[in-house]
Amino acid sequence: KRQRGEIAARLRSLPLYRAKDPAHIWPAAFAAEQDTKLTALLRTHVAGIADAVSAHVGTVHPSTGKAGPMATVTATVLKKGAARVTAINATTRDAIAAIVADGIEQGLSMTVLADAIEAGTDLTPLIGRSGDVFGNLDYRAEMIARTETGTAYNEAALESYRDANIEMVQTLDGDEDEICAPWADWTGPIDEAPDPLGHPNCTRDILPVIGEAPAKAAATIEVD
């Protein structure tokens, strides 16, 4: 809400020729502030997820004499997550600029458009589409944290399996979507394993097959 209000206030103060420029709608200082906010939320979610995963890590990868996968996951997640934060905010900025351009083309005043943006109302009657580009910062941070943590964890787990000369792995995944369904209960050579995750918020696990049976799966991890 505060983000929408700040952008709306800026639109009301800008002449039309400047309102078309994303640099005026979303100036560098504002961009840096948005990156900082989303990154702070990302760190909070990553810390919570890392703690939860660490509680179960011993059951989902073999002992290799080295630190478990979570030893490298957090730093990797924060590094990749920071880049994703910047990309998300840049996408939001460009989408807002497109909304403003559509509004100008429709002959709207910046006051009318700014009021609608600040209120969070559906912009379809004004510009022909919803204009819902802001989303929820906390949800975005949690999605990034879950996705990047899952990716980094499975990548690190596969590396630890290779270090332990594990040749076969099993994937546990949901069967509700066409991306994940083929991997819902797949067992095969480690070099033919699927991508660490199938999509954002994916819950895929990749487990080592030791002897005749796969390792015991970790309990479902719930993160508030």
C-alpha cells in the first residue's frame, strides 16, 4: 500500500512528458529502497527455511564426512535471490511505466490514474487491463526464498551424493501439474535426475538410493 501511495504521489507531481519516463516514476533512490525492503524480507524467510531444513538434513542425504548441503545453501540463495529481487522490481517499474503510457494514450489525467493506483482498484475500466503489478512484497520474498532455497539445497545434495559415489537417486514430487507429475516417484541414474525444482514454490526432493531402497524422506517442512 505504501509503495502504491508513493508512486501515486509522484505521478500527481509529474508533467506528462516526465510521467512517461520510468526513471521519473521509479527513481534510483526509490528503486534502492524497494530492493532493500524486499531483500530484508528475503533474508528473514531464508533464515526460517534454512533452520527448518537443517532439522531434517541428516535424513535426506548420506554422510560424506563433510558438512551437509545447508552449509552452502544460504549464501547461494542470498546471492541469487538478490539478483532476482532487482529483476522483480525492474519488471514492476516497467509495468507501471506501461500503465502510465496506456493511461496517457486513453487521455486520462495523472490525478485520475494516480488515485486508481493508490486505491489498488481494477484499472480495466480506465486502460483496458487490471494493472495489478505490485503484488505483496512479503509473498514475493517468501516465494523467492522457497524457490532459491529449494534449488540450492537440491543442487548441493546432488553434489554430496556424487562425493559419496551414489549412483542412483529418487525424486519425490507432486503430481498436480504436468511439469512435476513425471517426477512424482522417479528413480534412476543421478546423471539423469531432473532439474532441482520444476517451477517457483516447487517442493521437489531428490533422495539418494542406498543399496536396495532410497533413503528415508524428510518430514514435510512447514515454515510459517
